[in-house]
Amino acid sequence: MDKLEHLKHTIAAYGKLCIACSGGADSSFLVHVAYSVLGENVIAVLIDSPVLARRDRAAAIEILEKLGVRYEIIEENPFKSNDFTENSRMRCYFCKRNNYTLISAVARRHGITYIADGQNADDALSPHRPGMKAGRELGVISPLAMCGLTKVDVRQYSKQLGVTTWNKPANACLSSRIPYGTAITRERLATIEAAEETLRKRGMEGCRVRWHGNIARIEAPDNCFDRIIHTREITEEIKALGFTYITLDLEGFRSGSMNEA
């Protein structure tokens, strides 16, 4: 039995699933496979808050609509919690615990016992994912990780099944662009989103703009370096958001680079 068939058998055994969906490659693939196995016994839940870029929100909804799966959107205000705004290294734990609690309420309302997330086998090995601790504490299951599906597996199977996110770059919530210990505000998140949109509207996906006070540090794939350096408008547009200096990180994009500080 290959990994995809293993995943299908595992999902079938649960009977019903409530899936936390962000619109990323992993959770979109999980929703696609679960819906193909369980049909109306699957419901996807999207947590909508200021940490989710508006473009990503729209893309997630488009994916769910196209698939035809039942879904709900929960509007959430993370700023009501000091655990979030203070931005400690456990921020993701507090945020995920709150989100999973909200999703649990949706599951109960629909008579669903199991909540699943899109964590894959590679994620499970990462030492910098406090959100996983919240999931374990609340009994959230991770079918992709359980069945040994890696990031590469997810993309290969997604392409095979026609899941449109098969080549979507990895992404994380906007708050991950702010150094730990620096307060998270609506204004800072909006500024980061606008700065990254400056790159995305020019077709440069997979970039991050890290917020360092009056410095915007761009992390980008190597193949974007020349365009960023030689497109004067990018610097001008990002400076107009309130930054004094715009830098390009020569190490390129690194997922979780803020954990290095």
C-alpha cells in the first residue's frame, strides 16, 4: 500500500473529520483527499484573522469552493490576548490552542469527534513548532504525518490529483515576520502584508518581509534577487510604508529564520 492509499484508509476509519484549513499545500491536499473519501462527512474550517493575508484568504476560499466541500469561516481577533501581542517564543502555541478550541466548537456542533490538521512528516521533526504541542494537548490528529507523507510527497500527490496548490510556496502567518519579544500590532501586520504584496504583485512568490523597526529585511528565493535589486519601484513602494532602509538578505528565504535570533 503506497502512502496515498494508506492516507485514504486512515481517513476512512475516522468516519467524519473537521479539518483546520489554511489554504496552504498541506491542508488543501488533506481536505481534497478527505472529501474524496468521506464526502459530506468532512467540514473544513478557516480561521480568518489579521495574521492571514487577504490574498491568502481569498485563495483558500476559492480552493474550498472549487472542491465543493462544506466549510466555515471563523472571524477571530487575536489582539484580545496578551499571549499573542507580547510575541514570546510560545506565541504560536497560544494562538494554535485558541484556534483549535474554536474549531472544536464547530466540530461538536456538527457531531464530529476528530479534528485534523495539515502537519506533514517533515513538520513533525521540526524543533521550532510550539503549535504542535497545542494540537497534541487538544487531541488534534495529523493524518499526513501519521501516514509518513513528507512535503515532497504532498506536492507530488497533489499534482497527480490535480490539487491546484501542488506548487504553492510554503507560507506562515504574518506575525512570524516580527522578531520575538517585539509587540505585534494591527499596523505592523498590515505594513508587512503590504510590503509582501509589493513583491507578489510582480510575480515573486515565496518571499518574506521581516519587520525590524525602520528596517525591512527581504528574504527571497535566489532567482528573485536580480529583479528585487534592479526594480527601483520595489524599494520606493516599501519605503513609502514607513521603512527607512530596505535590505535584501543574502542568505535568501529560510523558513523559520526568526527562530535563529
